[in-house]
Amino acid sequence: MTDPGEVRASDAEREAVVEQLRVASVEGRLTLAELTDRTEAAYTATTHAELALLTQDLPAGAMPAPVPAPQMREGRKRRWFVGVMGDSKRRGTWRIDQELGAVAVMGDVLLDLREAEVRTNVVDIMAVSVMGDVKIIVPDGVNVDLDGMAIMGDKKVDVLEGAPGTNVPVVRVHAYAVMGDVKVIGDSRAQPLQRGFAAWREHWRRLHGEDWRELGRKVRDEGRELRRQLRDEGRDERGDLRRGY
């Protein structure tokens, strides 16, 4: 009889889990990095047990129906980070529930979104650089939509983005660079982030390899048992020959 947890997951069930994760993020239960990691894991999950692992620390109960996330209200002010001949940095745990703005004038602005609690469907950022640098760090696996212009400057994305057609988090950046740079870089291109979810991710990897290790242990145990039986049978046969049977 097949273990219920080992039943193969369908595309619809994967999408339902992705939606549950998105709702949990909007409710402030997951950081952007956690949402991205779990979304990626949901799309690669093959069984019900693997999908259940992704939501085991979220509120129990029926799968929530899709609900609209809080939207940016028209005319709502952006939250600005400004560096004029100096630095402005925002990293660690913080909340994003409105559009963001970053202005660097002969200075630097750093926005690290990886540990942020994102309460909106899309992270919208206006980035302006005048003889300065704006750097935005995101988890690998998000989709980045970069537009704008660069005059004697540079705007670029260096992120390992999610697979096409997947419902992964979106970061939209409107970049305007004049003799400056606006860069959006992924986790693998930035200083490693020591986050608690790294331990969960390692557990996920171990889980996927656990069946093979268990099989290996069984093979080794059965091999030892077979060798023991052969040795016992050999001793019995030699004893019979000595006794003349």
C-alpha cells in the first residue's frame, strides 16, 4: 500500500502551495528569501510529503483560497533612502508595504531585500543615481523587471532568476543613472546571508537524499546478514565432514 505522503504531486497542487506561501508572505510570516526558496522548492517537489514540509510551520487548516494582496494605494508616498555625498544602507529584517525610492548623489545607497517582509505582490523601486551607486540585493530565484535609462552610466541585473512561467516574487526597478550605476544583484553575487532558513534548506536537501541513504544502509545490513549466514552454513558443513556425515 502506498504511503499517502509519497503520492505524486500534481501541477495544481504545487500551484496551490505556492499561493499559500504567497499569502503567508503578505501576512508577514515569511521573508522574501524564505518565500523565494520555498516557492522554488514547491515547483521542484514530486510528492505530497515534500509539499507538506514547505508549509508545516504555517497555520494549520485548509488551503487558503487565493486572496488579493494589499495593493499600493494611488498617491501613497514612497519610502525614500537617500545618500548625498554619503552612504545610506538598509539591510536585515524590515517591512516593505509601500513603494520604495533610492537616490544616490555622489554617494551610495544599498537596499538588501533578502530578509525583508514583503507585504505586496510586487516590490516597486525607483532608483536614481547621479555620480553615485545604487545597489539592490535580492534572493536568487525572483524575477527582476528593470527599465529606465543610463547616461554615461550603467544599469544592470545580475540575478539567477526564476524559471519562466512560475509564480515567483517580482522586483520591479525603474532606474535612472547619470554618470552613475544602478545594479540589482542576486544572493550568489553578494556577501553570504546568514539566515535561519539556510538550515531549513539544508534539511530539505537531506530529506531528498534520505531515501537513498536508507536504501544503502539496508543493502549493507542485508549484505552483512547474508555473509553471517554463509559463514554459519560453512561451519556446519565443515563440522559434518569432520564427523563423517
